[in-house]
Amino acid sequence: MEKRVYIETYGCQMNEHDTERILRLLEGSHYLETKDAQEADFILINTCSVREKPEHKVYSALGRFKWLKEKKGAVIGVAGCVAQQEGVRLLDRVPYLDLVIGTHAIPMLPQLLQKMEVSGERVCETGFDSAGDYLKAVLPRAPVGKVRSYVTIMQGCDHFCSFCIVPYVRGREQSRPSREIIEEVERLVEMGVKEVCLLGQNVNGYGKGLKEEIRFSELLRRINNIDGLDRIRFTTSHPRDLSDELMQAYSNPSKLCEHIHLPFQSGSDKILQAMHRGYTKDSYLEKIDRLRKICPLISITADVIVGFPGEGEKDFEETLDLIQKVRFDDLFSFKYSPRKGTRAAQFTDQVEEKVKQERLSVLQKIQREITLQKNQEWEGRLEEILVEGRSKQSLQDMAGRTRSNKIVNFEGDLSLVGKLIPVGITKAYPHSLRGGILGSGFTCSPQCLLCRNG
Ligand code: SAM
Ligand code: SF4
């Protein structure tokens, strides 16, 4: 008999991708996705514990679903980083919770649900899988109905930055054999996917521990050869491990899009050292210069943390200085959030919440202006867009992405979905661009890149 599953996802792309994998796994056990929790037989909260805010959401979500357990007998579960970290404590704390499933246990979910049905017992599974089988692809059974897809190439992290919970909840770095990755991408392409984003906490570390000798740049080359695939992206790379070989991958025209996400976290050498990041402000800036020499049009985004323990005004100014020097296309900025079990949570010189908030507001205001100015640089250019579907802003419009990862909304129809088309950029906004298909009133400017390149 068919059942319904409702999944609420918090946090990063890794979690979003895990949710996709869970849905594909459950399809095989006759669970179909529902977007309405009230119809669900199984409710799963897929969580993130990188910062405190998403972690708190788990408890409020559990509170919201309690009545569905009481009234309808729905099975309620928690997956992801909070599940991994809290384990059986979650079951103790929340009496109506049935299932806790850690980051490496996802492939076991169908069996665990079956076991619970038979025994009626509550289950907690948070063991780490050192063989790496948990990374195996869960392939789609039918066309995925999407133009873009994530593909995990490695998981876990060996860096142990002093603020970060990831190595504790996702385990040590483990890479997937290249053959498995290639097969997954080929299958996705058959299912209509045109763009893949290769996922890992530190993609530059790809290949470590595998029997085959392969580095990330070689994996990129192999994926580039897959027929029918139009675009490749990846996230995230650690500045310390960003090799010259990988930077050179941006030098030749290929499917690799001109965008890199390169978190810097702080502009102060003192704070970078306390974070255990393994680079300095200058060495980060040198890498950015080198990337821009290799690929002048590369769009650069990053993550930054304000209010790390010991961060004084001077350190914060160094961060603002770095932001102004690089002029990122966009920034993901966070207040430092102490994570239990990490070294920085024990540091005695914690920064007051009020100061963190003030610094975040100052930084975000500066970045908002830079982002808009960077977007305005695209006005008047003709850009290649991969059309993804209807615009979130208006039902009459379609939306797609430039190679530099900027969202473009334009007038069009559904027949364009999955196609690469030239679109003229007519207006820049803080979070997106407005465009027009050539011939529908758009004429390009002398800065137009496609025209200049012939
Ligand atoms: N591996 C990537 C790197 O090192 O560049 C980052 C992955 S991490 C899961 C995503 C982002 O969350 C980090 O870049 C950092 O800015 C933020 N983050 C991680 N731990 C944090 C904490 N304790 N407080 C605030 N932000 C945090
Ligand atoms: Fe966390 Fe990234 Fe540092 Fe790894 S490299 S510990 S994922 S911040």
C-alpha cells in the first residue's frame, strides 16, 4: 500500500541533496512525497547543526508535528547533523519521536522503517560507515523534472576549523570512486539534467583515500567529457587547498562555469590563526588575484563569520578591508555561533551578541551595495542562460542562470526549459537580473561579451 512522506529540510546544500536521496530511496518502499504534512504517514525533519538557528528549528518543528502523531499515528523522525550529534538524547528528550537517523545511516532508512513497523520500537541509528557505502548514488527512477542536480563527490572533513561541527557530525573525508560519480552524472543527463553541482565539504581534497590515483581537477576533466551535460559547478573549496591545477581549470573554455565559492571566514590573520584556517589574508588575496588573471570574468562568492572569539574592532576592520578589496559578487555572512564540542566554544574571549549583530549589519550593508554594483556590470551584455523553469517572481516569466550563477528573469515560455539561450541583460537588482531574449526589444551595448567575442 502506498504511503506518504513529508520532509522538512534545514541548512546547507548537502542537506537538500540528502533529502532528494531520501525521497528516491523511499520511492522503492512505496512512499510518495507529499507537500502537506497533514497527509503524511511519515514526517522527517532533516536538520543542520552548523549554526544554532537551524538547530533550534528542529525542536520547534517537532512541536508543530506532535499533534499529527497523537491524532493520526504518523511516524516522526529526525535526520542529519542534529540527529548525528544528539543521537539517543533526542529520543529521551522528545517522547513522541520515533526515529533518529544519522548522516551515514541514510541508506538504511527503508529497512529501519520496516523494522519499526514490525517491532513497534523506537530506533536510533548513528554509526559511522568507514567503508563509505553511505555515499553510493541513489539513482532516479524517472526523469527528475529538473535541469540542475547536486552530485556528492566526497563527504566529511579533516580540517577541524576551531568553530566547525562538520568533522564531528559528517565524519572524516571520504571520496566516492570516480566511476560511480561518472555513472551517476550520465544517468542524470539521461533523465534531463543539464547542469551538475559537485558537492563536498572540501572538494579540493577529492581522491584522498581512494584506491585509484585521482585528483579533483582530473575528475572535472572526466565529467567535462560527458555528452549531453552542459554545465559543471562545484562547492565548497577551502582556500588553503585551492591548487594551481584547479585554478587552471578555469583557463580554457569548458563546461566548468566561471564561478567559485571560496569562504574566507575572516580578514584578520590573528583570527584566521585562531580559527585554524591555514592561510593568511594576503595569501587569500593572492589566490583571488591569480583566479582573476586566469579567468577575468569569474564570479566570486564566499562565507564570512563575524564575532569569532577574540575578534576586536581592528580585526573586524581587516574583514571589511578584505571585502572591499575583493568585491565579492555575493557573500554569505554569519554571526559566530558556539558549537558544543568544538574548540572555539571553549575560548574565554567570546564576543557579546549585541556586538556580533552590529558587525553583521555593517558588513551586510557594505556587501549589499557591492553586490548591486557587481550585478550592474552585467547590464547591456548578452549572456548565455540555462533556462530552469518559471520565475519565482512572476508566473508570466521564466528564469535561468548565467554561467556566473546569477539568476535572470525574462519573458518566455516553458518550451525553453533545459535550453541554453542568449539573453540580453536589461536591468540589475540586488538578488537577480532582468533580461530579454534577443529580438524582443533588446539591443546589446558595446560591452556585450558575446558580440565582442564574435
Ligand atoms: N568547508 C567550507 C570551508 O571551510 O570553506 C565551509 C562549510 S561550512 C559547513 C559552511 C559555512 O558555515 C562556513 O563557511 C562558515 O562560514 C559557517 N559556519 C560554520 N560553523 C559556524 C559557526 N560555528 N558559527 C557561524 N558560522 C559557521
Ligand atoms: Fe568546517 Fe569547512 Fe573547516 Fe571543514 S574546512 S572544518 S567543513 S569550515
